[in-house]
Amino acid sequence: MNIIRKISIGPDYMKGMHYVVGQEVLGRNYVIESILRNESSICIWIKKDDEIVMWKEFSDTVPVSLEFKIDF
């Protein structure tokens, strides 16, 4: 299983939006819990206390770059 660590959205990597698991978002009230890919999209899930909710969803037609977690 490949665990996604980072997603970059947009055709230009340097100017795109970047989201990393563990990153604080929404005024530092939430933390990115996970980034998951399904059949037709990629979803970003965020966590606050014990609540986990889907925050963003990108269709598979949007250009993305994925970085996977690698433990050596």
C-alpha cells in the first residue's frame, strides 16, 4: 500500500497548492489527517480533537503530483 504524504495541485508544481499530512489548516484549528485516492478523485481529510471530516476533493481530471511516505 502506498501512503500519500503530500499532494500538489495544478499544472505548475512550483505555483500550485501544496497539502501535507500533519499540516495545520483553517486557522490552525485542524490538521490534515490523511490524503486518500479512490476511483475518481483524491480527498483530503482533516482532524480536530476526535472528529475527522473530508475537507477537499479533487477530481481525477485536475493535474496533481503525489508524494508518498517512504520509510527506510
